Amino acid sequence: MNKKENSITDGSILVVDDSEDMLEVLRRNLTLKGYKTYTVTNVPQALKLLDSVPVDLVITDLKMPDVGGFELIKHIRANYKNVGVMVITGYPSIQGAVDAVKTGAEEYLVKSFTDEELYAAVERAFDKLYSRRPAKDHPYFKHVPLQGIIGESEAMEKVFDHIMKVSQTTATVLLTGESGTGKELVARAIHYCSSRASNPFVPVNCGSIPEELIESELFGHLKGTFTGAIETRGGFFHTADRGTIFLDEISNTSLSMQIKLLRVLEDQEVYMIGSKKPQKVDVRVIAASNVNLSDQVQKNKFREDLYYRLNVINISLPPLRDRDDDIILLVHYFAGKFSNEISRAKPAFSDEVLKVLKAYHWPGNIRELKNVIQSLIIMSETDMIDVPDLPAIMRFSVSREKGIMRTLEEIEYEHIQNVLTSVSGNKTQAASILGIDRKTLREKLKKFGYNA
């Protein structure tokens, strides 16, 4: 079910109008669309109902006897921060619309409106309301049990479906996708949704272990086999016995290590360094790579037999730029998380900020968004985060007109700058995102005269 369908079935609406005929028309039309609809003829009745039942959106007329719609809007804004407001009026004016929006209305609709105009305005109001709510209060926020993976986009629904199917098997899984897309979270979700959940989950970053140590770290060693081996010690595969081992950045292993990994996958046996006797292990293997392993095979940098042994089931994780519907959920989730860590109230985000965050290309994916929100929470001094609070690269990426009359070199330099900014100047991480090695990045930066 997509976002718009969810908003129709999950919303509750209070309609306030002194015209019984108008109330009946709105009640009938909104109920037909699946909204839970309440109707009252005056503001005092509306206040009583707001105190007694949960309401997502209030649709109110402006001109009513005794107490008018403006007073109701002000009361809602002062007392119900998670309730949206939409204005309908038979006395349209530019100033009235401006005043209604300033007072706190999401939408302004002039009578007589068509059914289509009503539905479109209500849907826009719900979209604005949901974008402001904390992630935990969002009606689409239902996948937290999967190891904290947050997402309701169509792309992530497919990932969740794959996780649940794969977790019921013991098949080897290859996770692919750009750096920062959450491959370890998905690996954990597969493990903890499986029958192995009570046994260890062992994450191993193959790119962070020196080549001369990786065999010992994975398979263990006997006492005295090399300098420093003062005791017999098992490796990560021993630790993960009857559980799951997650081999991240598998492409960084050498061809000789790949042969040994292939043997483990085929025989479920490991040889400790210094031992000629294999040891049986019962380990499910999940591997991950942010580079295309098929291309690496073609370049003779990755063994073809190991690639096919790992790629039994492939789950491709979408980049954040393809998950528009999830960005606001993630923003509110991280804002709440980091606000709690420093014991401060979670600030609000202006509509303009949310537009910028949704439009930004996020080269560093979820990891970059997490870092940006953490910085905003720590550095902001007000209860509202607005566009000037954002990093310069985000402000300019949306507002600046760049044109097409630029050289490829200028475009390349700008993209490299953007990626470096997104990862706080980390050249190793930037090179990984750009799909080049660190030496190539260093040479490009030198050519461009980049000194940071």
C-alpha cells in the first residue's frame, strides 16, 4: 500500500461549520474516502470534541456566530501540536488567506469547491502534518522491529519483503548498494528474524583488517604459529558458530583469502593457522559490497567461483535519493534520537528545510543524513531549524542556478567537492562513494588544487 492510500484510511477529521448542509456534504464525501469524520456546528463543541477523541485534521469555516474560525485555529496551535488545520470559507479574500496561513492553517479552500479540490487539499494537509510528526508517531512507521530499519517507500517495502523471505532459509546472501545505505542493519535483521536469532551475529569489516592478520582473525591460530601467537585462539567463524557472520566490504579481500573463504562456504570447515585438521562450523554467511563484484570479476580482482557462491540471493539496497518518502521519517527519527542524547527538546523543522532535505541528492546516503541531523541538533540554539541552519552545500545545491555551459572537469570537481563535504572530508570514504581508489582521488584533488 502506498503513502497516499495509507493517508486515506488512517486519518480522522473534525469538520466545524455553522451550515448543516455543508457539514452533511463534507461528512458524506470524506467518509466515502475512508476518513473517520466528526462534525460540529460551532467552536465550543469543537473544543469539547478535541479534548475527548483523537483528531488528525480540523477543517473549519472562518465566519461563524460568537466564536470564529481564527480563534479555533489559534487554540489548536497553542494546545495541539500534532493536529493539522484546513480552512474553508465562503468569503474569500487574499488577506483572509494570508491571515489563515499565518495563524497556522495548512490549506485554504474557497466555497464552492469541487470534490476533487476537497480531496486534493485534504491530502496535502495530511502530507504536511505527517512530515512534521516524530517518526514514532507516523502512521507509516511500522518496521522498527526489523533492527531499527526505518522506511515506508516502495523501494524499502521490497527490501523488507526480501528480508522476511530470506530469513526463513539458510542460503548465503549478498547485499549490494552504495556506501551508507544500511547493509549491516539489513544483515542483522535477516539474522534476528531467523531461527539463528539466539546465537551470535558477528560483523566483520574486511576492509579494516590488515592483509597479514585477516586469516588469523577469521579462522583463528594455534599457539606459537607466529610471533605474538602466545595462545591458541579461535577466529570469527568459531565465534559465529550456529549463528551468522557478516563479511562487509568483501571486495577488499585478496585473491588468496578468497580461495580460503570459498572452501569454508563449500565445506563448512575452517583450518586454524598452524593446524592441519579442519574444524566443522555451522555458520550462515552474509556478505556485502559497495562495488560491483561482477565488474571486479571481469577485472580479475575477484574470484568468479566465490562470486557465484556468495550471490545465491542478492538484495540490492536503494540509495537514499530513491527513497523520497523515507527522508522525512529518518529526519524525525534521528532528531529525536540525538535530542534525547543531549537532554533537549526535539526542535521543529520548517517546511522549507524539509523541502531542501528531500531535494538534496545525499551522496553519503543514510550515514550522511544521520551526520547532518546530529550536527543540526547539537549546533542549533532555537526550537525551529530553518534553511540558514543547514550546511552550505545543501542550501546552494537547491537554490543555485548552475546552467549547462560548464566543462566536464568543472562538473567533476564540483561532484567530488560535494561528496567530500558529505563525509566530512574523509578521503577513503569519498573514494569508495565515487567508485575510485584513494590514489586516483588524491591525484584528481591535486590536479584541481584542492588543499582541504
